[in-house]
Amino acid sequence: MRFLGLRIYDARLWVTPGFDASRFGAHPLALELTYHRGFTGAAIARRSVEEMRRQASVPSDQAERWQQRLAAVIPDVQPGERLTGLYQPGQGMRLWRGSQELAAIDDAELARLFFGIWLSPQTSEPGLRSALLARIPGGAAP
């Protein structure tokens, strides 16, 4: 992922056989981000909720609660650090920094919209979505 020509992070996606990109929210998956720049966890949480609201109408009070929840579990990152999220459909998600588990979030809608930042057709980064899906049989973005 690049912004104004600057490398922000590299992303890798793992999915199960039979993954259908048009129904990404129905499949367990893992997404790994390796950062090339430092960010505060609060800034990542804020931007995440902004991106989640691109996909769905989220009331302001709900968005605020989600931002607080994400800010509480997403750490500050430095170049070279890796964050990995595991999406569990209908349940929520788990987050790791490297091999250290950070948190489980048992909120299915927050988790679906969070992973939709990268996988939803409404993503702000359709090129990154296409690149993530390109190597998955049947996963090519429509």
C-alpha cells in the first residue's frame, strides 16, 4: 500500500479453499500487514473506522465505540513490525503483533467491516484489493 508515493505497508492475505471474494465476510481469513512507517495505534484505529464507514452506514455513537475498542488493542507500530488479524465469520476477530496475541474482539459486524477495509468492493484502495485477490483461484475482483 502506498500513499503519495510513500510505502505504508505490505499486505498478505490467507484464505481457505473455496473463498469467494464477493462474499468475503462468509469466510475465515487472515490478513498480515508489515509496516514501513511508524503510526500510533490511535491513528490506525481512527483511520480504520473512517474506512469502515465507507462500506456501511455506521451511527456516530457506534463508530466512536468501535474506535475506542480498536485504539485499546491496536499498538503503535514501527517500521518492520507486523500486525496480523484473523477474521472469524459471525464471531469477530483476533489480532497479533508478530507472534504475540494482542486481543480478541467478539463483535461480528466490527470485524466484517474492519476486514472490508481491504476486501470490500467499497475499499478506498481497489488496486490493493485486486492485488490481494489476484493469487486466489476464483478470487479475482469483479
